[in-house]
Amino acid sequence: MDCEAFDKVVLDRIFSELDDVSVGAVQRHVAHCSRCRQIESSLRATRDVGQLAVHEVPPGFLDSVVALERQAHAILPFRQRLGRLVSVAASYAMRPQHAMAVLALLMIVGSLFLVRVRPDSRLLVQVTERGVPEGEPETAAPAARAASSGPDRDRYAGPEPKATAGEAVAATELLAEARRAYRDGRFAEARDLAERVTAGGGAEASAAALLSAEATRFESGCEAALPRLATIRTRSAKSAAEEATWHSAECQLELGNHSEARQLFDSLSQSAAWGSRARERLRSVEPPAAATSESNPAPPPAAAGGAPASP
Amino acid sequence: MYLLSDKDRAVALCQQVFLDVVSNADSFHLEMQFRPWLYGFFHRRWLPLQAEAEVTPTDGPIADVAPLSEEPRVGSDPSAAGPPSSRAYRSQLLARRVLERLQALSTEGREILLLKLVANLRLREIAQATGLQEDAVRSKLRHALERMQEAVSDTEEYARALR
């Protein structure tokens, strides 16, 4: 440290506001600099000698201050008083503890909206074997579905649900009964029974759907059966789809739609099970011969057996 | 009191400063230092009063200092008669000299010196209260101390303090 630097910090030094590092530097400098040593000692002596006495607070001073403050507060305009209240309230509201308390309160109140109104009612719900609550009508039952009238494409739209072993036995018996009714010419009964099997799902669902479509064909005509056959063609397994295609083609021939029939037979021409028959039918429905072949639909019982008739 | 040279005006100034502090209490934050904040109100209230006092000077703080003791002195002029033997007399004489020199200081120099010696503010706090730069505060304070030194350098107390 030199004398110039000392002059900058001498007041900090005599009023004890210097940090420890600078104090050491000043002490080293003062130790060998008489000028700075004299300046420091003279300023320090002046500081000590020039101490001024502190005046006592006059009696009644605090009371007068309080009275003045009350007076000033009383004459404040309403807006200013309101602003003061708001600022005091805001200073409380901005404290972190209060903000956290408000947040916690909001979370608690918000969670009340997620609580069920009657949480114990959930325990009282009992379901039937099919998963329908006991108190509600079992609208999804197969019997109820089968009782509905008219074509219903959505009934075949979804994937076949898995049936239990008991249901599979019941479906097989139902399907056998439906086939018997079909063979006996009771097409409406056969269709209803087959639809019950289809609605229940399982391995027999596709065969039942085919049987239902064929029963519909012989009961209500090809126009009613074609939508069902089309659904089977697009949604069922390959064998059932091919059989449905064959019956669709026959129906189209019956309705006089030769081009649609040819397309359907043509789509079966490469099939291992239906290819030879389809190619033969394609030849028979050639445009010149179309008029003669239209009057030869396939015999119904052969197709309704759930399996291809001749292949 | 030392600044305004009048007891009633000093009391009125303090009352005003207290009212300012109460009415502006919400402007104080925890990260602030209280004393510079407080003396900032004092500084802003004192400046116009000081300007008014310069127009109508009063007797000064010397008028409030107790009169000098009767004796012990040989002649009527204590400085001509040599150093008085009474310690109380010497203290009064020293206080009178300090107050006279205090009045002779500039307004800023007097305020800074009093904020340091009486209010015991740090240099940085004085700068915050008065709105001056810290180096300016150092410069003015050193100048005031040197002027004060001229007034007391021939006293026995000063010589004793030097030792």
C-alpha cells in the first residue's frame, strides 16, 4: 500500500470499517510512513475529542408523536385508508406460508369433487353371471337379441367373444336344434335359434351366422339375406367367408345381378374348397347362358349344414 | 438539535420523521438496512428546514450549551490567562469550540459529521441516507474532521488523545 491508497481508506481505518486484509496492509504501511502515521493519529484524536453529547428526549415527546400519528390517520381520505388496508392485507397474503396454506386448501377442496357421492353404494352392487348389475335388466342376453326382428349387421360386426365350456355345450345344442328346424323347413325358428348362438359367440358363431342367413334367405328372400351374407364374408373366418360368398353369388343370380354373381364366383375360383365349383358356375353364367342358369339355385339344406356341400 | 440549532424545531423535525416512518412502514423490506432507511426520511425532512434556517439564522446550538463556569481563571480571557485548571471548565470550553466549528462547516459536511459521530452510521449507510456517493461521503467527512481538528488541536484533550 502507498500513501495515496492510505488516504482513501484512512477514514475506514479510524472508524473500524476496514476488512482484515486491508487492516494488515494499512498497519504495515503506517509502520514505516511517518506522514500517514501522523494523519491517522491526528484524525483519530479529533474523532475522540470531537464527540458530541447526545441530547435527552424531551418529556412528552413520544405522547406527542402518537397523538400526531392518530390525528394524521384520522384525516386520511377513505381511498388512502382503503389502500393502506389493501397493502397490509397484500403483505400478509404474499407471505410464502399463507400462499402454501391457500394452495393446500384449494387441493383439499378440489379433491372433494373427485369423491363419489355414495362411496358405500359401490359395495352393494352385485352382478349376474353375465356381468350385468343385478338390479338392471339384462338387455345383453342372447335371448333378448334373438327376439329382435329384422336384419342387424352389427350383431356380427364385433369379434367373437370367448364362451365358457358350459356355454359352448349349450351353443352346440342350440345350433343342432337350429339345423333340425332348418331341415324341417321351420326357417323362422331356425333363424332365431342360430342368432342366439351367434350372439353368444364361440366356435359355432360363424356356422350359426351362415345358418341364420340361409334361413333368412328361404324365409324372406335373397334381398334380406344378402346383407347378412356380406357381413359374414367380411368378418368371419376364411371357410365361413367363402361359403357366404358362394351363397351371396347364388343370391345375386337369383336376383338377376349377373355381373355381381360373376364377380363373387370369380373371387372363389382360386379357392381350394370352392374353386372347381366356382369355375363351373362361371361357365354356366356366361352372358348367353345367363337366362338358363338363373333358375338353378343351390339346394338349401346342403348349404345350411355349416360346411361346404360338395367339396 | 445540532443541525437545526433550535430545540423546538428539532422536536418538530423528529415528530415529522416518526410520522413519515409510520406512514411509509410498508416501504421497508427485510433485506433493507433500517438505519439508512430511517435517516433517509430525516435527510429529506431536514433539507428544506435547513434552507429556511439559513435565511433566518438562530443563536445556534451554543445557546443551549451550559454557560461557562465562573472561574477558575486568572483573567477575563481564558486563552490569555493560560489553561484553566478546572476539568469541567476545560470540557465546556472544548464543547464550545467544537460547536462553533460545527456551525462553520458546510451543510453537507455538518450532516455527514453528525451522522458519523452522533448517529454512528457506517460510511456506506451515510451514503445511502444522504444519496451521495460513498467516496464523496469520505471526502466531505475527512474535510469536516480536518476543520474540526484545527479547532481542537491546541487543547490538552487533543494532546492527550494523540498520546
